[in-house]
Amino acid sequence: MTLMDRLKAQIRLEGPMTVAQYMTACLHDPDAGYYATRPRLGAEGDFITAPLVSQMFGELIGLWCAETWSRMGRPARVTLAEVGPGDGTLINDALRALKLAPDFLAAADLWLVEPSSPLRDRQAEALAGAALEPRWADGLAGLPVENPAILIANEVLDCLPVRQFQRIETGWAERLVGLGEDGELGFGLARRPLDRALPEAPLGALVEVSAGQEAFAAQVAGRVMRQGGAGLLIDYGRAEPGFGDTLQALKGHERLSPLATPGEADLTVHADFPAVLAAARAEGAQAGLLTQRAFLLRLGIAERAGALARARPAQADKLFRQLDRLIGEAQMGELFKVACIHAPGLVPPAFEAA
Ligand SMILES: C[S@@+](CC[C@H](N)C(=O)[O-])C[C@H]1O[C@@H](n2cnc3c(N)ncnc32)[C@H](O)[C@@H]1O
């Protein structure tokens, strides 16, 4: 039975499901979920991410980690954790650059937070022979608690489940996934008691409540408040509160209906950075936000690209194309944002005046 068949059977039996429940089934169903069974990252796969665009991305983040550790007062042990490391490219590039910071490497314990078993295998392969040997956890709660932590999560917020609500004449209705008259999956609306206040909105407006993203930010914040450290959350998304449906499915780099092929496509939403920052600040942590462009420029990506181009002139055009893809205003530079959640008093690199 396909996941599509099972979801239809479940809806016939139990009624329509929330968009959050649908996302979780599509991404993590143990027998057919996208990440559980067939994640395909990269040019040959379904989507591409910043570390796959250029090694400079992971290298600069690695150096950011070492400098953050230095500004934390160089604790004797520190947990270096990447959440959702995909195929391991980012952390592998980071560890290579971190050979320039041997004291940090000597202090760091590497943890990868990864629910996907096929991706854990890819990560183990990528890191064979790397400067640190990784250990894995299923979730943030599985990380050791005795040391401060530096956490990285690139394109993870976007796969955490959201609920969607639409403003109707009589108030708010939740958008649900149910069955149409033709027996196929379709979206519908149902009046439901709300467990939180929603913003004033014009009739027809759709608002996403990113409970999964808020919970994730609160967990990162709780952790840096208790043990110290910082978390870097990078994703595409909004910097101001807004309305609109951002649920999208990607397969072979093409967008398709989120209901078309459950479990066979990557399913994402935009990160809701105002909600992420608010959830972190509610725990007492400090939180700043930069565009990816500003973040990478402050870390010196333009100089790094120039140095690489001088060392490998034959590659210069390719390097500058990659640079433009990462920081170009019409490319990833403005749509992607970098949130830093950190212990009060710590000023992580690039966030001095954020
Ligand atoms: C879009 S990929 C990004 C991969 C990688 N960070 C990159 O930039 O190439 C999303 C990653 O988050 C992981 N992931 C999905 N849901 C997660 C969750 N609830 N908690 C932690 N990681 C999750 C996926 O298995 C995958 O490794």
C-alpha cells in the first residue's frame, strides 16, 4: 500500500488531518516518508542547498564556530552539533577549515542530530577520515547536557511542521487535508477552536503557525541559557510577520502540488523568523537576524573567493558564479536569512551589530 493509499484510508476512518500532520507523515513515515526512505539532495536529486553550491559556505561556518568558542572564553569541552546535516557536506567543509583552529578541534565533541537513517549513512561516509569522529542523536534532546554547545542548522526549520489557518467571515478556520468528491486528497477548511491568538487579517488571508519552528528555537534557546553557547539557524523565509501559503513540494528541482506525491517529494514551508526569534527571546536568550548575504560578507566570503580565485585561476569564473548564487540579492542572498540564538553577553561573529 502506498503512503497515498494509507493517508486516504486514514482520512476515511478518522477525518481530515492538519497540514502539520500531513507534513510529518510525508517527511517521516517510517515506511515511505521522504527523509525516512528516499532523501535526494544535490544537482542529480530533488533540491540543492548552500553547502552544495560552494565549499566556502561550510568553511566560513566552521571558522564562525571556532571564533564563537573563543568568544565564549574557550571552554575546555564544547559540543559542536549540526542538526539535519543532509549529506554531510557542510560539516565536512567546516572540519577541513577548522584544521586552522586546532585548539577548538581538541575541545570539540561532534554530534549530528539526524532522524533520517539513509542520511546518517551518507554522513558517516562523508566524514570518514575527518578531523572529528561524529556521534548521532535523533533530536536535540539527545545531545549531551554537560558542556556548552555550538549548534548549526541549515535548511532544517523549513521541514518542521506548520498549521495553516484562513480568515473567514466568522473568524478563523483551519486548513486541513481531506478527500474531495473525486476521492483524491484535497484541501478544505474547518472551524476549530484556536489555542492561540492570531493576528488581525483581511478576509481570505492565510496565516501559518509554525509551532515546530518555535519549539525548535525554544529548545536551542533553553539549551544556550542553561549550558551556554550559540545556535545558527539558516533558512529561506520571512523577516517580518506576513500572510500566505508557503507549503511547497520539490521533486527533481520542479515544484509540484504538495498533495500530488506524498513521501516522494521534499515538502517545505518558509521559516517564520519573527516567530523563531520571539520563541528564543521568551526563554531569555538573545537572538539576532541577518540576511545570508550580510552574514557571509561579514565573515569575509568576498575575500575568500578572491583568494581561491587567485590560487586557481582556471576556476575563477565558477567560483564567482558560486559566490553570486550564495550572496546575490536576486539569488539566495536576501531570501535566505541567518538567525543566531545565543547566551546573553556572548557576541557571536557577524552579529556584533545585528
Ligand atoms: C533540506 S535538508 C538540509 C540538509 C543540509 N543541512 C544541507 O544544508 O544540505 C533537511 C535536513 O534536516 C533533517 N531533518 C528533517 N526533519 C528533521 C527534524 N524534525 N529534526 C532534525 N532534523 C530534521 C533531514 O533529515 C535533513 O538532514
